[in-house]
Amino acid sequence: MIVRPIVLASSSPRRQYLMKEAGFSFTVEKPNVDESFPPTLPIDQVAKYLAVKKAEYFRIGIKNEIIVTADTVVILDQTILNKPANRLEAINMLQNLSGKTHLVMTGVCILSAEKENSFDDTTEVTFKNLAQQEIEFYVDQYKPFDKAGAYGAQDFIGMIAIEKIVGSYFNVMGLPIHKVYAQLKTW
């Protein structure tokens, strides 16, 4: 398929799993990037902006490899829920998501010495009403501090809370692998 080396610029075990399961061979490097964004940036552009920002970290050193970066945000009521800083913030996020529909948006940037392509994917996710003990159990047992919105679709809370998904499940896991696969086939 692809004979050029691929660098997945992400420490996310879920992104690594999805790339591997889609048949890609790759190495992993984590970009050392500040994940802030301009406060005036439209909310639906943040994920792609951050993915491009992560790719820019690698631009100078690119030789023959293809760099793949991604960033996922959870959007509830026009507010971005980032990765929670602590237990209380994680619990508050899950309480806010309980019984509501939110968006999960993942931005991706694929970069080589010759070209760059960035895109995003959006999935609508509906949670059932969660009991306080379910939320606390999840936060204490799974420690979702590395996950936007304080949850992983593949974890306990995703299994018991997600009532409906409109769009890609894998996007909710952190990478719209169907789109990544289609793009990388053209490189």
C-alpha cells in the first residue's frame, strides 16, 4: 500500500490502535506543542487548527516521511470540553453531558515535504441520564484525564451512556480512520 514511512504524531493509544488495525505501519512521535487556540477562532475550526498546529511542529525536519496529526474536541452547547485537569472537572463534564447530545469533532492533518491536507469529521453523540455513582465510578476507575470531554467511547461510560451516535464511532475514539485511510491511499 504505502511504501513511505508514516509518523503518527500522537501519544494516544486509541489513535495508534486504529492506525494499526487499518493496516498501517508507522512510528510514533509526540509533538511538543502548546494546544491553545485563539479565542476568536470559530468553535467548529478548533480541532483542525490544532491538528495543523501539531503538524507544523514537524515541518522543518520532514524528508521522505508522511506526518499524521489529529486533535479531538467535544462540543456541548457551543462550548469546548477539553481534557479535564482533575477529578472534579471530569465529574462536572460528565454531569453536563448526562442526558444530552453533544458533538465530537476530530481534526486531522497529513503532511509531507510535497503537500499538506487537513480535514475534520464530526459525530453527534447522545448520552443517557447518568447516575452520580456511575460518573464517580468511571472517573475513579478509568481516570479519563487524557480524553476530551472526560470520556472514551470504548470505556465503561461509553458502553453504558451512549444511546445514539450519528456519524463515525471511530471519530469519537479520536480518529476518523475511514477518512485517514482514504487520504493516505492517495499519497
